[in-house]
Amino acid sequence: MTTVSESAVEAQIEELGDKTPFLKAAAKMARKQPVGVAGLAVVILMIFASVFAPWLTPYHPEYNDFANMLTAPNAEYILGTDQFGRDIFTRIIYGARTALFVGFTAATVGAVLGLVLGVASAYFGGIFDLVFQRIMDVFMAFPLIILALAVVATLGTGTENVIIAITIPFVPQCARVVRSNALAIREIPYVDAARALGFGHARIILRHMAPNVMAPFLILFTAFVGQAILLEASLSYLGMGVQEPTPAWGLMLQGGAEEYAESAPWVAIWPGVAISLAVFGFNLFGDAVRDTLDPRLRSR
Amino acid sequence: MSKYILKRVLLMIPTLIGAGILVFFLLRLVPGDVCELRFAGTGLYVDQEQIDICRKNLGIDRPIFIQFADFMFGFFTFDYGTSMWTGKPVLEEIGLRFELSLQVAIMATFVAVIIAIPLGAISAIKQDTWLDYAVRAFSIAGIAIPSFWLGIMIILGLLIVTQEMTGIPWMPPIEYKAIWDDPVHNISQLIWPAVATGYRYSAVATRMTRSALLEVLREDYIRTARAKGLVEKVVINRHALKNSMLPVVTIIGIEFAFLMGGLVVTEQVFNLNGLGKLFVESVTNQDYAMTQSLVMLVVLIFVITNLVIDLAYAWLDPRIRYS
């Protein structure tokens, strides 16, 4: 008896799988968005590089070869060495770890907080919504980098604080977009039905409304990862971000890169290529996600 | 209309007060203060008394809410005080850099517009051709390439090209001269940061132009224009482009506002003494008076730009009326 029903359930699940919007969307995306797939390939390459960094690199990221400082690319150091005799290739591969860690953490926390706050703001409405929107206005009036710098100044530098500094500007951006989507959802009768059934506010917000604003949420999330990688690089470049000896792309461009740009251009070129490629990949992928999930923007 | 403007100006006040609260308390959360920092820099032994005197002179020994009230009152009565680090009036310090940042922002916006509108239009007209794909790749690259790295590459490129051509490597001048004093010197210094940031900002505007134009091109009146035999050039320039400029103006305006304060990284690369650099310096020195005023200035520019954009809407699209 049980075996029969189990297999029946499995069949049903499989059938559902075909109908699940997410899987369907993913399959459709692969077919219709070859460029997005290229972006995804870059993303996967980055994840692969950061997971297997120790096996892909010939040196330790903090190993100094003082006999070979600012060496041009050769067989031993394929992308050359920096002013401290560290292998640039190794530091770029390990830098992917830092970039992805900061990018994903900041984007996840920022987008999730924005999602919950945005839906809550639309759900409660009234004075809560009004006050919340004014607070978001204040945050949105700051250029991203200024707000992030102010937060770093308060908390201090270092990877964790950089993540917080990048997360904070993301929250209002996400909350704003999610709220405008959630306002429409709030008017749909199933929300009233949930309320009539006596569900708590938290349950309605998280279980009933939040899943229905997943499209804008995912679009913003992929965009945030790219932005976060760029912002981390900018902060690190200014010396207000990730600190030595952690390998980070922005940090690799700080100090030495400009000073030695003429005599040792490889110090300045490769980390920038890595940042650009990573953000390019996430943006291409993000665009494909947007085109797939947002029917209004499709085929534009 | 004037009633609408008045309402909008009044609505700026809560945003400005909010920004004031945010920056004021954020700065005071930083451990230490400008007095400790100043004496720590001398490397000599300093007794507590001297630090206390310094704090008293700067007024940062007073209760925090009095300091805040003082700051807000000063802001709305145009009294910005003196820099806690250099002792010079805040307005004088800002004024020195404002000109440079404003010029770079204007030039960068100009670069962005002359890249974005033609490219966006071409991309939309030639939708789904290789030209369209090339433009889109170019604009996505603009968002992906960090402007500070592009700046380093521009400097490197200039060095290599001038070395090849003249034998003497040339770098943009470091010292700032106003455009009316020495236009050649000024432009040859500021064009590079303007290109580095302008390319980046053109990316979003290009995409916006493309998608807005695509939408407009599907409107009935475009079909009508074509049906009555108008030349395609007239259809695009007179009918389609003008009507698709609304979202593009918004994007360019908002970016301009953010550029005023957001040039931090570019100024670092090109060694420009602008508002961004002043901001980083004043944050590092825990110069409350300077940082607060700078942030308020940036936020003020942002809210005013937003108002100007909304008013520009009514001019671009006569169907929009504010009341």
C-alpha cells in the first residue's frame, strides 16, 4: 500500500516539476538566452576557481619570493609577480573567494532584508508605510560609495565590516522595488483569505506574500552580486575595504598598481580584468534572469 | 505649478533632517575623535587636560543633542562653521573643490550623453542585429569595468602611446587650473577622468534609451507617421526619440547628482583634489563639521536634481501636469 502511494506521489512530484514555474523558467532561459548562459559559465568558473583554489594555484597566496619582485610573466609566474614578489595568478584565483564571499553575503542579506521590509511596508500600509518610505528616501539620497565609506569609517575596515557597509545601501533599493510589487499582491483576495483564517502577520508576509514577489527579488539579487563585487573592489582600492594580506582584486590595484603601471603593467592589468569579467558574467546572467522572469521586459 | 514646487521643496526638509540624523550619529559612533587623533599624530605625550581643552574649543564636549540641534540649526541658517581639522571655514574648503568636481561631473555627463543616445538609438533601430549585440556588449562592459581601473588603463595607455609617438611619455597635469585661467591645461587634465566615469555612466543610459525607444517605436502614432510617408529619419528624430527621452532624462539626472559626491574613486586614481577626496580625508580625520556638511551638500544636490528632473518631465511631455 505504502509503496504504491509513494511511487504515485513521486510521479506526481515529477509531473509538478514540469509545471513548476522555476524549473520551466530555467529550461526556457537556457534555450532562449545563450548570452545569459555565457554569463552563468563565468559565474560557475568563478565558483570553481574559489572552491579549488589550493589545487589550481602553484603558490600560497601570501608567499613572498623576494628574489623575484615585479617579475614579468614567465613560465614560473604565468601572470608575473607584484612588488612583494607574490604570484599574481595565485592571488587572482584566491581573490575570487573574497569577491564571491563578499558579493553573495552582501547580496543575500541585503536582498532578504529588503524583501521582508518591503513586503511588510506594503502589507501594513498606513503610518508604518509612510515613515518607512521616508527613511528609505534618506538612504537612497546617498551615493552608494559615500554611504559605504561612512559605514566603514564607523565600523573599521576588514572583510566583515565591508560586507555590512555594502549590505546597508542594498536594503532600501530592494525594499523599494519589492514594496511596489507587493502593493498589487496585497489587493488579491488570497491575502484577505489568509487573514480571515486568522494567520499571523509574519506568516502572511513570509509565506503568502513574499513568495509572490520572487521575480523582482531574484532580478535584484543577481544585480546586487555584481554591484557588491564592484563596490568591494572600490573600497579595497581606496584602502577602506579588505585589508592585506587577504587576496582581493581591488586591493591588488591599490598602491603598487599605479606606481608600477609603466614598468610592470601586469600588476595593474590582471586584477582589473578579473573584476570586469566577474561583474560582466553576473550582469549577463542577471539580464537573462530578468528577461525570463519579467514578461514586460521580455524580448526588448 | 508654483504650489507644486513649494510642496516639493517642503518635502525636502524631512529627507534633509533624516540625512542629518544619519550622518551625525553615524560619525559619533566612531571610536575616538578629532582631538585624540590630532594629538596622537604629534607622537608626543599629551595629557588629558589638553584634549579636554581641544574638545571644549570645538564644542564637542557638549551634550550630544545640543550638538545635533546646533548642527541642524546651522545647516538651515547657512552657517556651516569651520573645519575641525584645518580650522578653515567649511564653505571655503568645499568651494575650493566644488568647482573641480562640478566640472568633472558635467563633462562626464556630457560624455555619457553623446555615447548613450546615438548608441541606444542605433541599438533599438537595428534590434537583434549584430550591431545591436555589439552595442549591448559595449554597454554591459561599461557597467562591469571599474572606473578606477579604466582610469589606470587610460593613464597607462597615454604613457605608452605618447612614448611611441613622441619619445617622451606624457601624463595629464596634476595641478588644477580653472578652465577660464588655462583652458588647454584644464581640459587636458580633466578629460580623462570624465571619459573614465562617463563611459561607465553611459552604459545605463544607453540601455535605457534602447528600451524606451523600442517601446515608443511600437506606438500607433509611429505607424501613422510612417504611413503618411515621413522619411524614417524624421520619424525617429522628431517623433520617436523625443518621446522616449523621459526615462533617459531621469537616469542621466540621477547619475549627475550621484556623480557630485560619487567621484571618490576616480579622484583617487587621477589624483584630483575634489569633493570625493575631501570626503575621504574628513572621514579619516574624524572632522565632524566637514563630513556633515559634505554629506548634506551631496544629499541637497540629489533632492534638488530630483525636483528639476520632475519639472523637466512636464517640459518634455506636455501631457504631464503637476498640481
